[in-house]
Amino acid sequence: MGAFFRVLDEFLRGRGRFTADAPVAGRLGWLFAFVLGCGILYGAVMGAFSGLASGRFHQLLYSGLKVPMLLLVTFAVCLPSFFAINTVAGLRDDFGQALQAVVGTQACVTIVLAGMAPVTAVFYLSCSDYGLAVLFNGVMFGVAAGTAQVVVRRYYAPLVRKDPRHRAMLYVWFGLYVFVGIQMGWLLRPFIGDPGKPVTFFREDAWGNAYVVVAGLIAHFFRTLLPF
């Protein structure tokens, strides 16, 4: 365990094996370990909103699995397209470094989330509104994603200096990841667990389209606002 936290500290500081110009070999395994370990930790706390009453404990387990699953499955879906676009752009030789950058971003997201897990737990103790709990966790993910930009810029800076086209590839990755991630988050819900509903791994209507639902909500809003 001590080695895990020592390497985690190296990663956050960008030192040792995690400096931007260090060899890629040997680092990806640690980055995926951070995603799994820290993602499970925050997910378990995230799923504790409805408490530990009889029958609710499974929500902690489900949510603990779902947070790293959300990140890793989204990553796996986006990776082939990202690889193909980099190859077409003539940047395939640098793909190893680009891969480290995007995996490092996910690792940083989960590490920051794990660090804010106690804050989430305290918030749950003072909140009984499920909607506010969903909003609060959305803010936590937003803070973690914003903080992770430090890591992605750290690793992408040498690539952009080498070839400015890498900046465009970074935007491509963000676009792919957000597009797929929204749909994946919709499929994997619930993450928090509504206390008024039974604990399930997937919702009954899980296999819908997040973008159709969002479009419907927007249309409903405008119909309410402009009834004519």
C-alpha cells in the first residue's frame, strides 16, 4: 500500500517515472491501477446516499464498480477512432505518448474524486434531497475533470511543441470522450441510487438514447415556456 501512495504522489507531482519526457513503458499499468482503485473508492461513497439499511448495501458495490467502468469503457470505445484519426493525420509515431496523456487524465479524475470522497460523505449527512445529491456529484466530477486538465497539458505540451497538429487531436479526443461518455453514463445509471426505488445494477429503461431524452426535455421546456 505504501508503494501505491508513493507512486501516486509521483504522478500528481509529475516526477520520476511520470515526467513528461520519461519513457512510456511501465507507467500505463500504474495509471490504470489508479483509475480502478480510486474510482472504486469514490463510487462506493457515491452510492452511499441511501444509507446502509437492509437491501441498500448493494448500491455501494454497484456504484463502486460503475465509476471505473464508466471511464474505462468510454476510453475503450473511443480509442480505436482516436488511433485511426492520429494515423491518418500522420501522428501515429507519437501515439504512445498521446495514449499516456489521455489515460493520465482519467487517472487524475479518479484520484481527485477519491480525495473529495470525504466531502461527498459529509454532504450526504446533511442532505436528504436526491436531486441535490445528483447535482453535487455532477459538480464533483466537473471539478475533477477541470483539475485533470493540468495532467493532460503536462503530457501533451511536448507533443504540441513537436507538431502543432497534436492540439487538434487533443480536441478530437475530448469531443469523442464527451459524446460517448454522456451516453455511457446514461446506460450505466443509477450511480447514486434513488432511496425511493429498489436497488438495481441497471434501470429498466437503461437502453435508451441520452441525446433523445435530452432533446425531449429541451422541447418540453420550450413548450412550457411558449405554449402556443
